[in-house]
Amino acid sequence: MLVVVMVCVAVLSMLTITLVRSVIHSDRQLKLEERTVQADWLAQGGLDRAAARLAVSPEYQGEIWEIAEGEGGLDGAARIEITIAPLADLPEQREATVFVTFPANTEQTNRRSRTARLPAAASTVHRKE
């Protein structure tokens, strides 16, 4: 009888450990997906920022935009590098490229980039994924 109880306890222990590992893995996966979505939104925010800056100043060439942890509800710091390049065949437009690192300065960092053609003095955005 004692052997049966010990076997049952061992089996239940193994099932509990497996369940706990599964929950931990699911939690990590969910966090990764959440940060990926946040990084995508930060990339879009970078393009929107570039469009707004170009609307004010056609000479805008880009910037490094750093957002502190907690700002805007972020659960980590973000680094958004915006570069603006002229288009030789379309002088009234610029190509904006945004590189996002989120969360910045951690081992599990998401990196996203987006490129869009922006008018040098208007607010319409033509994205290229």
C-alpha cells in the first residue's frame, strides 16, 4: 500500500512540475508577444513623429528618440532611431526609416524597423512594410 501511495505522489509531483513549467513558458511567450506588439506600435509612432517633424521642417534629418521605462505605459525603455533620406527621383518626398529597440538594454530585446515615403511638407504617410 505504501508503494502505491509513493508512486501516486511521484506521478502527481511530475504532473505538477510539468504544469508549472507549461504556465511559466506560456507567460514568457505572452510577454514576448506583448512586447512585439509594443515594438510595432513604437515603429509606427516613429514614422508618425517623422511625418510631423517633416511637416514643420523639410530639413529634418532624423533623430534618436529615447523613451524611459514607464513613460506611456511601457514596461521597459525604448530606443527609436529615425533617419530621413532624400529620394533622387522624387524631390518633394523623403524616405523615413525607423529602427526600434524595445526594451532597450535587456537580453530579450525586440527589434523592429519600418520604412515609409513621406512628403517633405505634408502629413500623408505612404508606408512600405
